Amino acid sequence: MILTIWKKDLKRLWWGILLTTGFLVRLAFLDAMRKESMPWTEEAWLSLLLPLSWIAILGMAIHEDTPGNSRAYWASLPVRWQSVVAAKLLLAVTAILVPYGIATGLILQWHGLDWTSYAVELAMKQLHVLAIVVLPGIAIASLFRNLSQAILAFLAAAVFAGISLEGSGLGLTKDGLLLVASMIWLGLGGRLRLKVGSKLPGGIIKPDGR
Amino acid sequence: MIRTFDLTKRFGKTMALDRVNLDLPANSIFALAGPNGAGKSTLLHLLLNHFRSDGGQSEIAGVDSRKLSPKDLQKIGYVAESRHLPEWMQVAEFFRYTSQFYPNWQPDQLRDLIGLFRLPMEAKVSSLSRGKRMQVALAATLAYRPQVLLLDEPFQGLDVLVRDQVIESIVERSAESTVLLASHDLAEIESFATHFSYLSEGRLKFSGDICQLQSEFREVEVVLREAVEIEVPGHWMNYSIQGEYVRFTDSKYAGTDAIRERFQGVADITVRNLPLRAIFVEMAREGQKS
């Protein structure tokens, strides 16, 4: 059943996945070609656009089968909610993590480095994308029923995390702080919406089922 | 097939269902009526384990709702007007997608339903009218021959012809399924339901077969020789008296003699049968009063 839902999402979102992979390839190419990072260049814009387009893909996939929504089509299908979440994570792996992993490996290759020597660092990058983009993206998309709201919420979370980073004297690293922020978001999402079916808190769905 | 025992559900301070007891006989078409917010949809959601109950329990297809597994859900069909279908899919694609979840999927059955409903297989779900969507959802559900069929407002927004088709397909399959149907549309329900229950403010006011209901409910008009105050029994609903003229709905009608015994000096009694819709209205009025 996980594969059935995953294939359905791939069929629906292939164009978005193709577009984000295009952004990623271009970004990897620009990264490999440049010597110094320049603000407000094509690369900077793509760096902003890429996570947002990933969030949009995740949002579209989640909104069709929102785990906590009893009106969603999947809710009456013979499927456990865990399978739905697993299918969405599988989509994230296919559409985001695998292309990102290949792109970062290619950047190293283009810089004349052997990517196998940096396997641990590459794996850590994957974990960062998972923690900073994928998991908060799923949590936020589950919280907000409207895609634009979900993207705005993600942006707000990112800005909040950025401001906290600037103003914090906690000595946390940037990645560490973002990881904490994303975990808070994920926890929030998990509390409110990801606990579906019998575990769903009554206040989220109105008495008439909406 | 479907049973509830003191089933209770609260949403904050609102009591959505208050100790509801139901027992649906196998192969019955059981209509669940009641005003908006009476708890009809909540009851269906509890049966499907979409919500956790706050008290009591429910069984569907012989299984405790809280323990429904995907295998059990393969025997249950659920069609609701409010259900979100995948809008971007073509109708044919939607059937292909749904069929993968049901080992008992029967293409011949689906073909018949596609013919009966004249479904446009190449059209996108998003382009379908409300009636066609309902037919698509119903076809996708009946195609796996569920043992239990839950329908939430299936006639809402359907034209007369489409309603007839939907009813026809439900009745045809009722020999092998137990149907629980939540609807306001009493005129339609009356024509084919075998059992009826009435929910008001989360409480079950009546539950039984339709023949029994119709034999028990009578509209009664009494003309007295002189005005008199009496103690009104609980089963006389919407009792009103104006001078010598009395009107009420008897929900446990047992003949005119029982009515005569209550009054002294009855000049005339008129008793009328009530259609289901009128019974529903009387119940709703009584509910509002109480």
C-alpha cells in the first residue's frame, strides 16, 4: 500500500520533481563553477527557491492525504496512517534526498574530490536536509490545510530560526539551532495532526466531522 | 453487523453523542435521520474509528471499531458527500487507484455501475458535478461488494433521476450488504429503507423498523364537549388545546378507546396516518420544545 500511494504521488507531482531537480542541477553546476559566494546572484536565489519548491511538493503530497483529516480519501481506504506517512517520507527520499545526495556528490567530483572520502559529511548533509526541510515541511503541511499558508509558515519558521541564531548567545551552531527549531515544529505537528484516527485530539475536527 | 453500546462522544463541552445504542440487523437498510448537528456524521466517524469515543463502544462487521485493521476495512464501504476525492485524477485512473486497495475488486461489477451511471471515464474528477462525484464514489465502493455500507448524505444535491439510480444500486446490493444511511431526505428514505432511527442533540429518540414506526405514530384530533385539562402522557407529542379542540401526535397509538379514556366527554376523534417526513417533523418539534 505504501508503494501504491507513493506511485500515485509520483504520477501527480512528476513535473514538480523534475523542476526542483532542474533547480538542483543548475545550483550544483553554479556551485562547482564559482570560487566565492556572491549575495543576490542566481545561485543565491536558487538556494532560496529550492527549499521552497521542495516544501511545495511535500505540501501538495501531504494535503491530498493529510494524516489527521477524516475527510481525506485515504481515511476510508484499508490503509494505516503509518503507511500514508511512510509513503510521504518515501516520496521525500525520492524527490528530495536522493537528488540532493547525487548533486552534492557531483559538486565534490567537479571540484576534483573523491566523494567516497566524504561519505560521512555527505550523509550528515542529508540528515540536515531531512531535519531542516523534510520533517518540518511535513509537519507544517499537516498543520495547515492551504499550501500557501504552509509555505508562509515554513518561511516564518525559517526567519524565526535565523533571528534566534543572530540574537542567541547560546553558543549553538547554526545547524544545531535549526535542528532544534525544526524539531520543535515537528513536535508541534506530531502533537496536533500526525496522531490520526483514534488518537486524534477532538478539538481539531469539528463536531460535524469537518 | 453494526452495534453500538452506550456510545458517547464529546467535542469540548458539546455532547455530540449521548449513550447511543443501536443494533442493525444484517442485510437491512437502516436510515439515520436527525437535524443538522444531531450527531449522524459523528456516529459514522466513530464506527470507522476516525474518532475515539468518550464512552461505550461500537462494532462494525463484527469487529470492535477501535480494533479495525486494513483487512476489516476491505469489507466496509464509506461514501460521504463531504469526502475529498483526488481531484486531479481521471475517473478511470481513480478506479484503477482504488482497485489496488481491495483484493475483492470486481471489474464486472464496476463495468455495470459505469454503464448504469453513465460515468465519463476520461473526465477529471475535478470537472464532475456533485451528482457525478457521488456516483463515482459509490461505484468505487460498490465494486468491491462491501459487507457493510455507510452512506453520509448520499442524496444531497442530486437530481431526481440520479437519486433513483443511486437508490436502485443500493437496494440491489442490500441482499448482500447491511446499509447505514445518514440522511435528511426522508421522502427518499421512506421509499426503500427497512429501518429508521432518529437522532436529536446526540440522543437516539427512536430506533426500529419503518412499518413499526408508521403503525405507532398517528396524528390525532379530538373535539371535546367541553374544555378540560388533563395529565398528558409522555408519548403524546406536541400536545395543544384550544377550547374544545385538542391536537397531538401519538407516538404509541393503541386505538381510539385509549384516547377516549383520557378525556371526559369526547364529541369526535379523527386519527390520521403520518408519512415518515411528518413523523420526523413532529419529533424535531418535540425535541425543540424539550
